[in-house]
Amino acid sequence: MTYDSATLEQLAKDADDIVSRYPVPRSALLPMLHLVQSVDGYVSPDGIAFCAKRLDLTSAEVSAVATFYTQYKRRPNGEYQVGVCTNTLCAVMGGDEIWRRVSERAGVGHDETTADGKITLERLECNAACDYAPVMMVNWEFFDNMTPESALQLVDDILDGKDVHPTRGADTVADFKSVSRVLAGFEDGRADEGGLAGEPTLAGLKVAKERGWTGESK
């Protein structure tokens, strides 16, 4: 491995923290992959070797997991992972046009990164946010009810180095490495930012209460 001594020392410390959460060490692999991604910006060969050695796994076993999940990147990722949902509802609500316009503006296609390293673009199958379609995500923060114009403004702001503000959740979008560290299980102190579920999300619950519906079978 080519990590310098300071980086390797911090990685080992963080890895010990992660492993301590699990009764079986190999169960820590998923957050460990996020950890090395927070350092390298992707799951690098060094990161795979580190995880394998720390968890007593083979590099093939680690690679098999890293290549299965799309949140793990196998080449250097952009500072912002920009995803456009083009699944059924988002598509008919304008997602396909948003994708076309965003791809043209950024100059990259699916799973490609801009030359300046700012954006890695991704065509998403579903953001599980159909009540706010069409939806985009930036480093897994939601941008709801998007239009081609608002999507292009979002991309321009990222390319210009401006802070971008998701519709809900954190006040601003953190960079890819910082978010990867959070996904590894290390808090960034921002969990209480943003509001609660919005009106579209709660519409079904409201109707159920009005009509006295419950989950109990009769």
C-alpha cells in the first residue's frame, strides 16, 4: 500500500472504531469501503488491500462487494455525484429532458466525470422520491420538483464552485469525500439540519387518518 504513515495511522484508528460495532469483523466491510472512499475519492486498489488485510479477507472478496453496489466507485469520482432519475414517473414528468440538458451542459454522459473533477454524472433508476418527481440527487441529497432550467442552474452553480442547497435535509451539499465519511458511520454534526417530511409525502397518511384507516387486518 502507498498510504503515507499519517494517513495509514488515521485509517487504522477509524477502522478499529468501525469494526468494534460488529460481532463479526467481516460485517464491517460496507462502512470500511465508504471509509477508504472518503480518503481516496473512490475504492482504490490501496483501499481494497487495506480492507482485505484489516478484515482477513481476500482482495477478490472485497472487490466482489465493491463492484456490486453503485455507491462504491472504482475510479476517481467527482467532487459532486449528480444523479438524474429517469425511471418511469420522473421520466414522464420531465426527467428524460432534464437528463439530456444536464448531460449536454456538463459535457459528460452516464458515469463520466467532467475534466475539472467537479461532477460525476449518473442516470438513476429510482430515487425513491416519486412524490416529488422529477428528482435529482447531489451526493445523495434531494433536489425535488426539478425542471430543465433549475437543473441547469444547479449544474452551473456546482461548476462555478458555489454552495448548492438541497430541497430537504442538510442546508448545503457536502463534498463526495465528506459524505463518504458520514456513510462510514462518522457523524458530521449536521443530522438536525433541514425540515421534516413535506406535504406530498404525508398526503397518504392524512387521508388514512381522515378515513380511520389502520394497518390492522379484519
